[in-house]
Amino acid sequence: MPPPPVARSTFYFPAIRILAAGLLALFSLSLSAKEIPLNAIVLYDAANGAAYVQMTNLTLNGKTELRTCAADVKIDKSAYGKLGKAQLKGAISLERTAEGVLILTKDEQPFCVLPGNLRFDKKNQLAPSELADQAVLQGTVLASSAGQPSEVPSLKPGVRVIFVAALDTELAEFLRAQRARSTAGWRDYLSRYASAPHAGDARRSLAGLLDESAESSFAQYQKTRSPATFASLKQARELAEQATQVVPTYASALKLLEKIHGELETFTASDRGELVAYRKALAEQVPGYLHLTSAKGLNDQIIDVDASYSPALELESDINKEQSALELVVEKSENLLKVKRYDEALLGLGAYRVFAAEMPRVDWVVRAVYSFHFSRGKEFGAQQNWDNAVPEFRKALESRPDSQEARAALSDSEIQLTNTHNRQSADRAVEESKTYSERKQYIEAYEVLANLPEAQRALVMEQIEALKDNYVPAAVQRAQTLQEVHVPIRGRADEDAVREAYRLLARAASLSDDHAIRLKRDLLSDKISSYYVVQAKRYLEKPMASGVGLGWCYLGEAQRYKQNLDTVKDEMTRYESAYQLRAKVSIGVIIRDQTSRRESVGFADQLADAISTDLERSGLLVKVVRQGVGVAPNVEPIFLLVGEINQHRTIKNPSLETLQSKYRAGIREVKNEAWLKANREYESAQQDLNAAQHLVEQAAGQHNKKKIAAARDALAAAQKKAADLRTTLDAIDQTRAQDVIEPYNYTKTTIVISSNPPHPSSRKPTRFTTFWRT
């Protein structure tokens, strides 16, 4: 009997509902899996650098399931089936290392994996890197980097897969630049994604690469730390500045820039020293032009390293000023040479003339002036014109003091000139002597020859000897006549006549062996000496020794006419101290002590001795007179230094202060501003004159009478103006005297002396200040 219908219905319907629910769940899971495919950016190395593809539905050997493994353990087929499993879903990255091992990073943990569907052939065991060779990436390529095919790359060592939620070109480009690790790659990324989320990291990475390159270049420079490796220093600075432009606060690059500036500062200081050495050489007139060229070369290299380095730019300005000044002077001298104004060209070089051995242009000016004067000197010498030859040779030697050729030529021409002058003077004297002889004036005839200089006298010795016999009696006769008229001596006329008589007798005695002449000479010398002794006493005995100077001179004259005269010696001994006071600036030193003798025994004498000693050692022409020592009776010094000591006390720590002042050290010649102005006007007039001459030539070529007449009038006016300016220029001194002011140091000593009143508030210190030059 069949079961009731209700019972069947109760049995079948629940089973159907359960089956339907299961199928629905499986369908939902399948739909869910299809809705969330694996998206990834695959990074790899192409022929032209780092590249990428963006993929979806990514699988490995057709699966998203992998097997975990140990990177250093070989695996056989049996062991492979027992390995743990891992899903690509939820992974961060998958990378095949340089050793060929697959590394999956999931939950921040990297571990070794193997793909599914592996084949094991003849080998029993394979390493994970060998098994990874069978791994194949599969999926759909959505995009690729520029210039790369849209195909899935092989999973070779170095390939890296980054899992992403969706297509992200900006991230792909960032990862590609990160993989390339080059400044070009980062710059390319930032040029397109300057405001992207990864731009900050990109900038820091780019700055890091630039800083690494900068440090490498700086290390290359440090191997020598010399201008020879300035190219590396320049590259280091440029790269470091690029790093700070990308990331302004990049600490490492900023620190490197400080180091580079420190190196530049050291070289700039050294370069400044070269400029100082050049200026010192110029001031001291010694060779040193190479210091300027050295400074210029090094400073140019420093500016090449950093064109904005201000100390080097300031130094460049100073160097350029020195070079411009030198260039202006040399160019002006060269222009003067062109118009054959040789002396002005040489003079125009001024202080720069000392650089002739180092600077070819200066040397060319010097040599041109030398050649001009030396050639002219030789021409005058060939004509026996020594008056003109000597100045030319002298100018040649002045232009080149080291020229032995010019020195020898000058010496020879000076000898020739002297010989010529001596012969001419001797000939004139002989003619004059003959004239006197013809008039029976034998004294004048003899003395005009005898009084010639020694070199000229040697040329007329024969004539002198011939006149000797007539001269002696004539001289004795004239001396006798003078004595008869002017002895005794009553005044200046008598004195001069008697001295002349003595001179004649002295010369006659030297030319003759006659004892009578010598006796007359000696008798006359006694009279003259006695006269001077009387005159000396008259002045020496004046009050306050006011005539001691003139009296002393008379004693000297008396001694000259009569040696070893006792009277003269006695008077000189008697009045020597008085003469010393009057012959020099005499200063008396008197120090009066107003303090208690118990407090300052002998201090006044010590102070007076100290002042006197310093005055005597000062090098001045002074006679110091100490109180009561070596002073002649009734003779006072010219100046009297009197001091009073109000308080004497030892000061342990006086205040010392070194100060600076200036003094006039000498005088030097500098260019006269008025001459320079007149010279400029004259040169301008010369240019106008040349232009006017050119206009005359042009007008003559055109055969235009009106133009010719006008041009000639203009030429005449220009010639007159140039001549007037030349006259004005010649009337002005080319140089003028200028004081040389030099600094010096002196010590200021301040001593504060305080009294000791009952209350401190009433204390009034006394301040003494002394100055000593050092």
C-alpha cells in the first residue's frame, strides 16, 4: 500500500531547499572571485633601462596559489607535494632575487615560495632557484611604460611584482624611477608628477642621489686639494646646490656646501696674499708682477667653481683695478713710442718699470728707449761730440741699469769728455798765461796755470816750469810791498792784504831753496798769528761767554798760521767748556725735591740723571749740563729744564697703553696734476692737428680751392694751438713733491697719584701721563 502523499512531500522538499542553497552559495563565491582580480605592477629591466607593465588577473603558472619553501633546501617531487600553501591574494610584492629565488612579501614578512604546476624530470632534487625557472607570469596587460611592448615579461631574476588595488600610472612611474635609481629618472618623474602623493619621496631620493655624487666629487678633489682638481670641486658644489634646490633643507648637502665654501675661503685668502705681495713689490720697487698674474689665475679658477662667491668677486674687482691701472700706463707709453717721444714713454711707465723682466710689453718700451739713446750716443761718439754722447749713454744706462754695454760706453765717453774739457781748459789757460807774460805780469801768468785742477795742470807742467824763475822774485817783491803798506794790521783790508802776502811767500818758498824767503814767511806768520790771538781774547772775554764762538774761530786761524803756539793752546783749554755750551744746543737740567728726604733720598738726582742720559742718547746735537757739573764760570746753558717733585711714591702697576700716530717719513715724487692735465690737452691738440693735416690732404686730392683754403686755415689754427699747449706743458714741472706719511707706535703711561685725606669722598687724584715713542 503506497505511503500517504503528505509523507512524500515532507521528505523531498527540504532536501531540494538545501541543495539549492548550496548551489547559490557556490555561485556567489564564484562571482566574488571574479569581481576581485589580482592587479599588479610588474617591474623589469628592458634594453633602454627600467620598465613596467600594469596587469590584471595576474596568476603564476595559471594559479594564485603558491607553495612555501626554504631557499637553501633542495626539493624532490614527494617533498613538493607536502609543502605549505600561500595565496597571492593579500600579498604586497613578489620578487625574484638575483640568486633566482622567488620571495613573496605578505603581512610585512618575506618568505620563499614556489609556483604551482611544477614538473620534476630526471633530477631527483631541485633547488628553489631552479624550480623558479618554471614560473610564468600570466594575466592581462592594461598599460606599459613609454617605449615598451604591452606584453607580460618573463619572470627573470630581478623582476619585481607590486600588487595594487587598481591601475595607478603615477605609482608605476614612481616605482620605475625608484628601480632606475638615476637622477634622469627622478627628474622625468617629477616633471610630470610634481604634486603627486609620491613627489616628496621622489624629491628626497633625487636629492640623495645628487648628494652622493657631490660627496664622490668632493672626495676626488680632496686627494690633492689643489687647483688641479678644481673641476671636481666645482662639480661637487653644483651637485650639492642641485640637491638643496630639490630639497632646501637637505642637511647633508648643506653641510657639504659649507665645506666647499671653507675650501674656497682658504684659497681666496692665499690669493689675497698674492695681491698683497704684488702691491708690496710695486711699492718697494722689486720684481713681483708674477704675483698679480698668479692672483688673477687662481681667482678665475675660484670664480669658476662658484660664480656667486662674494669674497672672490671682491678680490676680482681689486685685481682688475690693478690690471687696468697697469694696462693704462703701458698703453700710454706704447702710444708715446709711436710718436717717438722716448723719454716721456719711459717716464710714463713710472713704478711699473720694475716689471720689465717679467712683462714683455714693459720690456719692449724699455728696450726701445734704450736702443734709441744708445744708438744716438754711438753716433755722437763717432763724431767726437762727447758733450752730446755722454747724456745719451747716460739715458741709455738709466733705462737699463743692468746693461754692461751702456755702462762701458758711458765710462769711455765720460773719460773722453773729461780729457777734451781738460785739454780745452789747459789751452785757454796757456793762452791767458802768455798774455800775462807779455805784460810782464809773471805772478798772474804763473798762477793761472798753477791754480788749474791737477788733471789740467799735468798738461801744462812745461809752461809752469818755464815761468818759475820769473814768478819767485815777483812774488817776494809783491809780498814785501803789501807788508810795507798793511803792517801793522788795523782792519779787514789790512788783514786780507797780509794774508795775500803770506800766500805769495809760502808759494815762493816752496819753489825756491832760498832761506831768506822762508824766514820772511815765518816772520809774517808770527805777526798774523799774534793778531788773531789778540782778536780772540777780545771776544772770549765778553760777558756770559757771548763771544766765545767767534773767539774760538780766531784761535783756530791763529793756530793755522802758527802751529803749536802755547798762547793758543792755553786759551783753548781755558774756554773749551764755554765753547761746548755755545757751539751746541745746551740744556741745563735742574730737579728740585719738595718732599721729605726720608721718603725720597736721592730721587731728584736719579731723575735728573735719567733725563740727562736720555737727552744725550737721543742723537740730537745737544750739550746737557747737569747742575753744578762741568759748567764754566758765569756761563749759563741756552735752555734750562726745571722740575719740582711734589710727591714721590712707587707705583707698582702704572696704566700702559700702546697708541698709534703718524709722522712725515720723507718726500717722494708724484705726477703733477697740472702737468697731467696740460699733457692731455696737448695730446688732444696733436690729434686735432693730425686730423687737420688729413683734411688738407683730402682737399688737395679733390682739387677744390675753397676746401683747400679752409683746411689750411684749420691746420694753421691747430698748429698754433698745439705749439701754445706745448709751451705751457714745458713750463710745468712733470712731478711734484709729496710727503710720505708713515705710522708709528708710542706708549702712553698713566700714573694716578692720590692723596690720603680723612674721608674718601674728598680724595682728589693727580694724574701724570708720559709718552714714549717706540
